[in-house]
Amino acid sequence: MKTYQCLGFVGLAAASLFASQAFATVCPVAPIGGAVTQGGPACIAPTSPDLPGDNSLQGLLDSVTNSGPGIDVYNGQAHPSAWWSVASSSGSFNNLVFEIAGNANLNSFGIFDPTNRSNRLELFSGAANAGSKSVLVNNGGGNYLAGPTFGTPASAHFGADNLFGYYLDTPTGFFYSVPSMNNDAGSEAYYPNGMPHMVAFQGDGVTKLLLPGSSKPALFDQGEYFLAWEDQPFLNSDLDYNDFVVLVESVHPVPEPAALGMFGFGALMIGVAVGMRRRREDV
């Protein structure tokens, strides 16, 4: 195979890996519960069949808003939100805010390696509940520590330096912050590039939050994000995104071209080497 052909295939593979989730133009009816969803790029149900009371994502985030404009879960979604970096040398602190799910005692949450998504580092186990806290520390060179605020942390080495995605591990499978990794049957008509199982909301620097376990309100800073998850595949989903809601701080999303630059160059060089070798073999 010619070198330029090999590079073309590698480039296409890289582009497909980082393909952006297009904003949904038609929102589905939730397969479970029958709510007409709204918003974008993820379509969110305005009601939830979980437990009595208003357990919609909008209602839950309103309940922890102490003052300020608050969060519009339909029109205020952060995008892009697939890939992330730690923004502080002291690490990223994480606060589990809500977990309204039948699998609440089984779901776990953490980060995964962009070069190998089976390489993961857990931030919250199934035993965590509302008010639980953890910390993620980037030690450079792809080396991370994570675990409870107090206790012995776990460690992992990723193939990319300070670049990761978030995951939710559930009894029905793994779901990722990267929509293209979530190929749920039935969702193709609405999410042809993969279903967004995670929705992010960035702090505005004005709204104040009073979170579970906190004694006083705190500013929802621009370096903080709510990450709200749907923990069921599309056909079994109520699309309420209230199954696991965590506040992460001192992180920022990485635009996809920049993320590609952070670890795509190595893939391209591998492609060059393979192409050159095959070219020599063809001579």
C-alpha cells in the first residue's frame, strides 16, 4: 500500500474517532415513560418516572440552586464535552450530587484512556451516594491518581498526557462521554453519530449552589461542570439523565481537533511506518 494511501486511511480513522455529535434536529419520545424530550445536542425528558415528586433533571438542578440564574438543561448544554483535561496542579475534586437509578448501588464512574478505553480509573464505586467526594490528580506524562478525598488512591497510566474521557459503568454496559462510542440500538435516527449518554453544564460564575452535604452555598464557578448521565441503552431509557449527576471542578473540555493533536500524531507516525514498510515489500 502506498504511504499516502495509508495516511489517508489513518486520517479517516482519526476523523471518525473524533466525529462531533451533531445537534439533534428531531427529539425522540422516551421509550420508557413516553415523555416528549427536548433540548440539544442531547434531548432530555422534562419529566421522570423515577420516584414521586419532580425528579426531572431540571427540577433536581433547580433544587440545589441557591441563587442566580441557575441552569437551563435544555438550552444550556456545554459542547463539546467528549474529551477533558485537568486544569489545576492540585487536582480535580468531584462531588456526587444525585443518583436516582435502580442500579444506584452498582453504577461506578471514572475516567478512561483515549488510546485504550478498557484502561480506566475509578472515581466513584457503586457504594458511593449523594454527598460522596473524590479527587483526581494528574501527575504528568499520563499518570493519574484517583480516589476518596481521604484514603488510599488508585493509580493509572494513560497513553495521552492530560487527556481523558469520562465513563459510567452499569449492569447494562459501559457508557462514555464520547457519543460515537455509544451505539445504542434504536437511537440511530436521532443520533447517527452515537447517543450522548452524558450531558455537561458549565458554571456561569454567578449562580450559587447548595449541594447535598454542604452547609453553605458556593459559587458555581466557570471551571466547574455538572455531568448528568443516562444509565440505560436507548430502547430501555426514560432519557431523564438523572441516573448519575456529578459535579466536577478544575477541569475543562478539550475541543476535538486539539484532542487529536494531543495523541493523534503518534497514530499518524505509525501509519507512516506501516506504509513505508509495505511500500518496500511491494518493490
